[in-house]
Amino acid sequence: MSSSKFDIVVYGATGFTGQLIAEYLAEHYKGDANLKWAMAGRSRDKLASVRDAIGAPADTPLIVADASDPASLKAMVGQTKSVISTVGPYQLYGNELLAACVADGIDYFDLCGEPLWMRQMIETHEAQAKATGARIMFSCGYDSVPFELGVFCVQEEAKKVFGTAASRVKGRVRVMKGTLSGGTAASMKATFVTAARDLSLVALLRNPFSLTPGFEGPKQPPGNKPMLDEELTSWTAPFVMATINTRNVHRSNALMGFPYGKDFVYDEMMLTGSGEKGEEAARRIAASINAEKMGPSNVPKPGEGPSREERETGMYDLLFVAIAPDGKQVRAVVKGDRDPGYGSTSKMISECATCLLRDTPDVPAGIWTPGAAMQHKLIKRLVDHAGLTFTVEK
């Protein structure tokens, strides 16, 4: 790796999200001679077109690589210290690239929200990744970085106030302006199709501890129905991304050595307000999700996305509540300054890769969650560069 030409290769740079990541790197690290990055995709002409459209330097390296051509992926991986992959659904297009990174000891980052595939990759590749030196990080975007780090922050505060971490934390979406990505929706669909073909996978998909092989914690709230949260005095609705976020939070706890305890209970819901209006909103959201079984239908198709104005006027506000046995609470809030599925996600995954490269180079090899691997240093980088804020709410 010391002789690698590049620090980061953005694979899938001609796709909508990949283009946003390349644009972010071109703008935010302009003139930074110490960050060497390249764009990769199936077509050199399309890569050149995207490079020019985002205003990247004319000499930005372009690499032709295709998920259907393992040799091209191996050649790409051999030139870099790390790869950011936006080419999903990963269960359809991600196997060969991940295998190539693991084999060569190359760091890997993606936006995966596919727990069945992630579990398979953990079982298949974790031992080899530890042997070759590869650091593998799934779910480096809105799923699940703000949620994983939100729990981390509220638990840090709980330790100060309660003297110990809380065994019960609630994650609650207060505001989410903007859409989930088309890639997220496509991944959800692919996951449900896979489970439908092999019913033995349904139990794994429903298991909150599907990403902690060998560990099963206590029963978790299902989060699949509207309900009145009396502790927060608000109605709540199911949150479509809870299925992946909660799994990553439990994996993070396990990877860090169970600082939240082995009896940790965590769920995610959307706050819809109090009274009849809150109840009506919660039931409407639940009906929509249950009707489609795979999230909102109004998200863009893969490769498409919202306008720049829509991305820049989007935002999110996430509340995390740690509850002590006596009922006392501490609260932490995570906010993002762009729409979650595109504007904020493209910044988060870029900074995950940069943080591992520059701020936490000593993270051991293996398959990680970003928050467990980089903790406070990732929070600092997201605050300094990616438009996120982490605050304790009194």
C-alpha cells in the first residue's frame, strides 16, 4: 500500500451519488496535494464528462473498471489505499470488489443498507481481512453514521450524568427534509426479493442481532406499528431505515467491547407529534410503509436524484434519549445541513474515508462500523467538514 498511486478511488463516479462524492472531493480538497484521488467507472468517456461537469481538474485520473470484469476491479484496487463504492445494490454488484479489497489488504467504504449481504460478507471475509490488513466499512452514509454516532454521543453523556452507560436508548427522527436515495430503495427491494426466494433468510432479516454473529442480546422493540411514546409525550411511526440502523448500532456496541452492556435495548421511530394530529400522522406513515414493504415509492431511481437546490435546502434532526432505570433522561441531538440521502451522505462517506486515512491510521484490520472504528475523531471531522452537529440537549 505504501507505493499506491492513490489514497482514494471513487468507484461508481458516473452514478448520481458517486458524482456528488467526486464533486465534494474536488471542491473540498482542492489544492490539497496530500490527497490523491481518482474516479472509476465503466466508461472513460462518461468519467471524463462527469469530471468536466463537476469542475474537477482536467488531470484527475480516470480508471475504467466494471463489476462484471473482476480483472478490471483487481487492477483498480492495486492502485489505491482505499476504495469508496457507490455501485449497488451491493448484493448484486458488490461481491467481486469487496473480495478484491480484502485479498489485497485495501480499505473499503460503501453505502450499504443490506443486512443479509453484510452478514454474508462478515462471515466470508472477516478472518481474511484481519490477515491481510484490510479495513472494511459498510453503511458510511445516512444509514447509519448519524444514528451510530448519535447513540455513541448520548451514551458518553449518560456516563457523565448516570455514572454508567444506559441499557435503554431511543433513537427518534424529529425532522427529515429530503428523500432517501434511490440506491437505498433499490437495496431494500433487492433484500426483500432475496428473502422471498429463500425463506430461511426471513428470520435473519428480522433478527436485531443479525450483524453480531455469535451474540444474541435481549428482545428489542419491533418498531413496526404506530404507538404513543409516553416518555416523550409524542406519537411515533415506524422508520423505514430502522432495520439497518439498529443492526449497525448493535454491531458497533459489540465491536467496541459492549460499552453499552450486553443487555442494551435500542429502537428507532419517527416522532409525529401529540394528540389526534400526531396519531393520524403516525398511522398514515405506518400504512404507507406496510403497503409497500420496502419504503417510500417517491424516491428517485438509482442514478437519479434531487436538484442542487433540493439537496441544499434539505436537512435532518435526530434525537437520542438515554433512559436510566429510575426514569431520568439525557438527550443528544444530531443534525445535518443537507438532504439525508444525497447531499449529506456524499459528504459523510468522503469524510469517513479521509478520517481513516489521516486521523485514525492505526485502526486494526477487520470489518468495522465507522463509528466504532473512529469514534470521537470521526465526529470531529464530520463537524468540521461535513455539516453535522452533535449537541447535548438539556
